Amino acid sequence: MSTYTRLMVVQATDAEAAKQIERDFRETAEHLGEEPGYQHSEVLAEDGDWLVILLTVWNGQGHAALFSSSNIYRLLLAAIEPRIVGTPVVRIFKHCTGGMA
């Protein structure tokens, strides 16, 4: 089974909103262990800008995609939507292993 990373990128409305979104992402990550196929996560914030990223790693593409319809994700969106510009960008990436010959 392949491992997949789900990347969620948001643009905060201002510096304070970015800090609140970072907090919301960290709190969400604390509860992801309850989600099927979840492995681990990271929260990334761009220095000097208001981009915030929630990166989560899953045991399969289905698990990564299923998270978008979970209750935890819906709660997260409700919390951050008033503090972001536009809509979150969400992409799912397959981990590629092995080196170049």
C-alpha cells in the first residue's frame, strides 16, 4: 500500500488570523489519530507572509481523500473560513520511493 500526503494551503487575512489558523491546525492534528489511515502531520507557516499549511500523511489515497468528508475537517473549515482569503487549496500526493540510477 502506498503512502499519500494531503496538503492543505490557506492564505490568512492578516498576521493575527495566521496565528489563529496555525493554532487551529495544531489542535486538529492532535485529534487526527482517530481518523482511519492517519500516520502523522505537520503545520507549516511562511515567514513574513500569511500562508499556512496543514500537511498530513495517510496510509492510502482513499484515507487521504476520505478526510475531506470527516467531521473533524468540517469543524476545521468552519473555524478557519472567516479568517482566510478565498478557499483552501487541497492536493493529495503519492509518495515516490527509490532513487535515480
